[in-house]
Amino acid sequence: MPHRLVWQGGQIYPGPAAGQKWRLPVLHLILSNPPYICENDDSLSDEVLCDPALALYAGADGLAAYRALLPQIGAILADKGQAFRLEIDMAR
């Protein structure tokens, strides 16, 4: 199995320029834990606040990372992609 599995981490892909095609590999599995906390959420525990702000906050409504990622899924997820997992705040 190791020869069939490639771990690839990184930021949300910026997408192709107008008129360009994707030059990224097609992915069969996407696992994501993007930031999803509202910037004004003051109910976080000290344990959560140990994480960097970049890993926690996603705009005023906590959905900025999803707005960047979701439009790209069709271009990067294989036709028979097995899973697409995202984590989101229970209040959303």
C-alpha cells in the first residue's frame, strides 16, 4: 500500500488563472481540518487558545476557509473519490 499512498499537505490551492487548466494531481481522498471559528468567539477554552490563530479563526462567520476550498473540489477530487471530510463548528 505505501507505493499507492502519497501524503500531501499544504494550503488551500489558489486555483488556475482564467483560461488555464489545473496542473495539480487529482486526489482520491481529501481530509481537511481548516479553521472554522468566528473571529469574535470569546468562548474558547485556554486549551484551544494554545493553537495559533491561523489554525483557529476563519473570518467573521467562521466559514472563510470553506468558501476558498469548496469551489475547488470538483477540479481536484477524482471522479470516484472515496471521501471528502471537513470539520465545522457545531453552531454552523
